[in-house]
Amino acid sequence: MTTIKLTVSELKKRVNKLGVSLTVLITAFIAKAILTNQKEDKKQEDHLIKILLPIDLRNFFPSQTLRNFVLYAKPEINPKEVGLDIERIAFVIQKQLAEVLSEKQLRARVSQNIRLEQNPIIKHVPLFMKRYLMKFFSVSEKTTCLTLSNLGVIKMPEEMARYVDSFNFVLSPRSKTPYNIGISSFNGEMRINITRSAEKPLLERALITLLTAQELTFEVETN
């Protein structure tokens, strides 16, 4: 695993300049790093880039559930149309997320999932069959490059916070793709935890090169 530590306040200056969210900015950095590596392979340089972003619905709908209350967005980057310009990449991602995260779209997707869950036929299907069938419906893993999940700012009671130095949000690599990325922020520091099953750290190297070119202050830890 590789952990890249950045300063939230410095990132917010870039966010305000571009007019995007922190998640969009980091997603744009990751997308550009992938595109940079892809550009070196003539067979893949024109392939679309899709990143799976879990969306916490608690930010849009009132809820007290402890279940995994999320939907997923899959922003898509076409290297032929966007190129390697970080501002252009961030703009495209921001635009796509704005469309997916509209109240109308979210309500429609949530309603569809509820109707499916409450279907009387599906309710009576044995659990082992549901698990088997879900393998054929879970296509996001096969159609995206990686998952990038941002927990956001972690807040703790002051009585506990004084004893906590940092948090790491670690996602295991998926079976069909070699990378996963977990992001969290605590006490003014953002940590990007990159896990991989691939042999060479190509994405990490491209991302570090990009952050250096962006003149951002950061530290790197690796095992």
C-alpha cells in the first residue's frame, strides 16, 4: 500500500480556483495519472477512463440507517476529447456528477432499487441463488478502472481526538482491476491510500509526478 499525505487547506485553494469539489479534484488527478500511463501504450491510449465513485446518500436524503446507504457514479473521460489538461478533466467530471447527482436522478434510482427489493418474487428466492445471480448483475467492477471512495472529513469528540494521530481508509484491490483508492481527511490532513495487486507501482509513480508538477506539498509512505 502507498499513502500520499496532503494538506487540506492547500487543496482547497485549488478547489476554489477550479470551482469543483475536493473529490472531483482528486478524481481528476487519478484520471490524469491513468491517462498518462495509458498514453505510453499505443494499444490503450484512446481507451475511455471510467472511475467508480460511491455516493453517500445521507448527504442528499435524511436517514438514520446504519446500512450501506450509497449509490454509484461512473464519470467517464474520453482521452480523444479531453486530453491531459487537468482543468478540462476536472470540468468534465464535475459536469457528469452534477447530472447524476440531481435530485430527480437520485430519487429515480433509489425508487428503482426499492421496487426491486420489495418485489414479492425476488423476496422468495433463496439467498444462495441471489448471491449467484448478483455476480451477473454486478458489472461496475468490469467496466471501471478502479474504485475511488472518499470518506470526507472524519470528526471525533475532543476527548478522543487528542489521542488520535491519523486515519487510513484502506480498500482491497478488486478481482478484475489491480487498484483501489480510499481517501479520508482528519485534522487538516488528507490521506490517499492506494492499494494494488499489480506488480509495478505505475499509477503511484504517475500520481506523484503529477502532484510534484502541480507544486503541491505532500509526503509519501509505502510498505
